[in-house]
Amino acid sequence: MKREIERKYLVTGDGWREQAFKKVHFAQGYLNNAANPENKCSIRVRIEGDEANLNIKSMEIGISRDEYEYPIPVTHAQVMLEKFAIGPVIEKNRYWIEYEGFVWEVDEFLGENAGLVVAEVELEDEQTTPPLPDWVGREVTDQLRYYNVSLAQRPFSQWSEAEQQGEVS
């Protein structure tokens, strides 16, 4: 079992684009209803470029969560997304950026979540505070609405203007 430890931030401006060393298109959907309080995990299918995986992640909000991930054939993932995904399939371009010894992942959302750009950085432990690039804004690690599982239930396009501007916690 892997424990995922990461912090999540809003992105300000476009300064990060010129620093990206890699870009991959993602399509992902959830196979269970994360809004159900009885669910202890999210079950996600994701296509990352020409690879696919099945991911099971504990339903914890915060810096760390249990995570299991297994490669699956892309053709299986395509069928699962088409037939079994609950809510909209999330599409985004992910960019990787190295900054002062940390690798940042910047997700530029598309479709119903267009306009939202979020950066994540994985950490070795919960006490690590990474140096922040100048394009990193407010931390949203503890705000459920910024998690992909929530964006599949209530996309960014359905948020109020205040929510989209980050004025509501």
C-alpha cells in the first residue's frame, strides 16, 4: 500500500507554462458515487496519454491518503469510461515542472472544468513544506471541491462566481 502525501494549490498566471518539461492529456472517470457518505474510497479509471490505470484511493481530505493503482489495457479503460463513469469524464492536460528539488504537477482542466488550473506537489512526509514558485497561489489541500472526485460530481462550470474566484472556502 502506498500513502499519497501531497499539497494542492491554485495557480496564478501563466508563468508556469514556460517551465514545463512534459505534458500529457488525461481522461478520467469515477466508478462509484463519491457523494455517498458510506463509501470509504473512490474508484477511478484514468487514461494518461497511451497508458491507463485503475486507482482506488481512500476518502480522506487533507495531505495524505491511502492509494492503490494498477495498470489496465487502454481499451478496457475506454469502455469503462464510456459505460460506467458516474458524472462527467474529467479531461485535463497535466504539465510537470521541476522547481528547487520538487516536481510539481499542474492540471489545466478542460470541458466542464475549463478555467480551473491546480498545482500539486508530492512530498516525502506531512511536515515537508516545499518552496513555492511565484505562480503558486492559495493552498486548497483541505478544500474538497478542488479534488477531482468532487469535480466529477459538480464541475467548475457549475460553481458560483465567488467560488470560481476562490472567495468561498
